[in-house]
Amino acid sequence: MKNKHEIQKAQQSDIPDIVKIHRKCIVTTNSKHYPEEVIKEWVETINEKGVSDQITTTQWYVLKLTGQTIGFAQIDTGKGVLYQIHIDPDFQNQGYGKTLLNFLIGEFRNSGTEKITLLATLNAVPFYETNGFTRNEDTTIPLVKEFIDMVEMQRNL
Ligand SMILES: CC(C)(COP(=O)(O)OP(=O)(O)OC[C@H]1O[C@@H](n2cnc3c(N)ncnc32)[C@H](O)[C@@H]1OP(=O)(O)O)[C@@H](O)C(=O)NCCC(=O)NCCS
């Protein structure tokens, strides 16, 4: 991670980039761990309205590299929930996910959260384990016909 990065609170103007990265992650990264039918339905659920509806009720951040958005995250410090971290597949495995996660952990700590819970995609379980989270229960998120297999994980702060 040689280039200068910045983490900023997401603005409405970041929504198109957020949706683009999320969809790219599903078809590029998640697709290696889920059946094609699941990926097809999953990617259709990601749209600008969905983000726009949640951007004021939860906390969203974008990670920018020399002005380009290369990742984003959504958390709720009040509930102690980490909803998602996504790094553009072209920039994965370079430490940016860990950088964003450490920033979020700081936000949780600053607001007095004692425990973070999350639902990890199957591909992300080793990433969260490397970063101090432990597995809880296996679970699923319903789509239309399909279900997304997830793993509930947690970390005490
Ligand atoms: C999961 C994700 C955010 C990780 O971000 P990343 O930038 O690729 O990860 P990093 O390069 O920061 O890796 C940090 C550490 O986790 C480890 N790690 C990351 N992915 C891993 C994997 N699939 N298996 C094993 N270890 C992994 C790295 O080896 C590294 O370990 P180190 O600190 O000992 O060197 C990214 O792969 C992603 O966006 N995936 C698609 C979206 C997704 O599924 N997000 C999770 C939704 S809850």
C-alpha cells in the first residue's frame, strides 16, 4: 500500500461509485464462493436507491486513493454492527481492507461499542478471522428464490 489514501464519510455523490464497487465485488470476488444462480439474483439487489435509503440511518465511509474511490464500508456504531466492507477487486489483497477495518474499529471504540457483530460472506471469513473475529453461527440471507450463505462473526473490543 504505497499510495496515499483517505477515508471519508460517504456523501450522496459517492453513491454511484459505491454501487459500482459492490456489484463488481459480487461478480468478481463473491462469485468464486457462491453458485451462479445466487450471484445473478444477488447483484440485482444492489442499486442506488438501496444505498440512498440507508445512507442517513447508518454510517457509511469511502476509501479514496488519489481521489479515486476504491472501497467503502457501512456500520452502525449504536448497534455494534458492521454491515459491510468492500474493496474494488483491482485493489484487493493490498492491505486496504485491513486499513478500512482498523478505521471502523476506531469508530466503534470512540462511540463506546463493546462488541462488533457482522455477517461475513463465505469468501471474507478468513479476512475477518485474521483480524480478530471469531465464528458464531452459519446463517442465510433470503433473496427471491435463492439464499446467500453467510457466517455470523463477532469481536470484543
Ligand atoms: C474481504 C475484503 C474486504 C478484504 O479486503 P482486502 O483489501 O482484500 O484484504 P487485505 O489485503 O487488507 O487483507 C488483510 C489481511 O487479511 C488476510 N486476508 C484477506 N483476504 C483473505 C482470504 N480470502 N483468505 C485468507 N486471508 C485473507 C490477508 O492475508 C491479510 O493478512 P495479514 O494482515 O496477515 O497480511 C475484500 O476481499 C472484499 O472486498 N471482498 C469482496 C466483498 C466482501 O465479500 N466483503 C465482505 C462483506 S461482509
